[in-house]
Amino acid sequence: MRAPRWLRLYMAGDRMLESFVHGVRGLYDGIWLGVLDEDRLAQLDRAFYDDESAYVTDDYNLSGLIRWEQAFLDEYVSPGGRVAVTGAGGGREVAALLSQGYAPIGYEPHPRLAAAGADLVARLGHPGVLRHCGPHGWPGGTDRFDAVVLGWGSYMLISSRARRIALLRDASEATGGRGPVLLSYFEVPPRRTQFVAATRVGRLVRRVRRRPPPVFGDALAPNFAHHFTLKQVREELAAAGLTLIAHGSDGYGWAVGRADPGGAQAPSQGTSIDPSAREPGDEHE
């Protein structure tokens, strides 16, 4: 039975309104992505986390690992292994790793989060295992690890594709090229109006300012956060010399890369890699 005319009009108008809202958000993001350089994007990120209170509470930081983080450890990291955690925030991942007998070192560039994390792990009896670091580059120096966890969502907060790739490469080298690297990210949603608009407008503004164009998926939410397609994740890992060996989504994307996969299988709770699988939606990149 055909829907009444009023209902069809309402549903069509609702879709148009939603598309309009996403388009306006993309226009707004594109203008600011065109105007803001990396230093100002970093200031915006710091201001966002200056006002964010959840990530410095014990309730949050003692809440344990997310399901796919636990699956990564169970599948790829030997008990007691040394694990680097970058973007360690207030210490959630580091505290959970310590509780399970791993040997983590956490690094956090935001002073407020780093202080909260250092205080937490010190109260747990492990002073010095979460450290403040600089905002760019690999923070672990020449230390060697069995695995690297790029703290929840921190990979997507890096505003430069070149710096993301350099971090992946350095993280892998810190494991001797043999250890796995875990990253997580926002996924580009099926409705892409916002991201198409942001990319087009950002490119126009940056062309006028003679700066490199933004990458499809760059957004402000309200701080910078790159939203990834699976194809982009695979390509950035490959550019760093890593192979995508596992990936999945619990409403939030995650991926594991390694320079020498050695026939490893994906965690049972994740999504196995299918080389023939279609990776849609990259036509706007």
C-alpha cells in the first residue's frame, strides 16, 4: 500500500534537511580546515582536552580495556610483554596493562592528561611508567618494545598524513620490525555530504593560501579528527612499511599492522581480512 502523500512529503523534507545540515557543517569545517595551520590545530586540540574532564577521572581510567584492545593483547602480545602506549591520556590503557602483568610505558603530550596519568600509575605502585612527551614524533626514543598501542583514537588526531605515517614507521621500528601496532579511529559514515563539502571547500581555501590540500576525511569535531575509510588505513600502513593483518569495527574502527605478519590471524572478535573485500566510498579521496 502506497504511503499517503503527506507522509512522503514529510520524509522527503526530512532527508533534505539532514543533507542540508551535513552540508553546512562540511562548509564550516572546510573553511576552518583551510585557514588553520598545524600549530593552530594543535592549539585547538589542547584547548579541547583542557576542558574535557572525563579522561582524568579514576572511574574512567580504571575501567579497563575495550573489547578489541583486549583481543589485540590476547592474540598478538605474549604475557609480560613490553608495550608502548602513545597518546596514553590519563592512563586507562597503562593501568589495565599493569593489572594484567604486562610491562607498559605510556607517553602523553597533553600536560594535564599526562599529570593525571602519572599520578594514577604512581598510586598503583608504578611511578614513572607514564611520561609527558612532545606533541610530535615517536616519543619512545631508542627503547624497544614487543608491541605498540596508539592510544584510543589518538592516531586520528594527528593532522598530517605524513606525520601519521612517520609515527607508524617509528612504532614498528621500536619493535624491531616484528611487533604489532594497534590503532583506532573514527570511520567515514555512509552519509558523506559533510566530508565531501569539507574537502572541496578546504581545497579551495588552501589553494588561495598556497598550502597543501586537506585529505578526504579531515574534519573538526570540534578539534581536528581525521575520519578514515578502510582503504586509507591500509594505504597509510603500507606507506609505513606495515601490512594490515586485522581490522574491525564496534561502531569505532580499529586496525592492527605489522611489518612481518608471519601468517598471523586476526582476533576472533574482530573482522578477518578478506583481500577481495570491497572498500567502498573512496571515490572522493
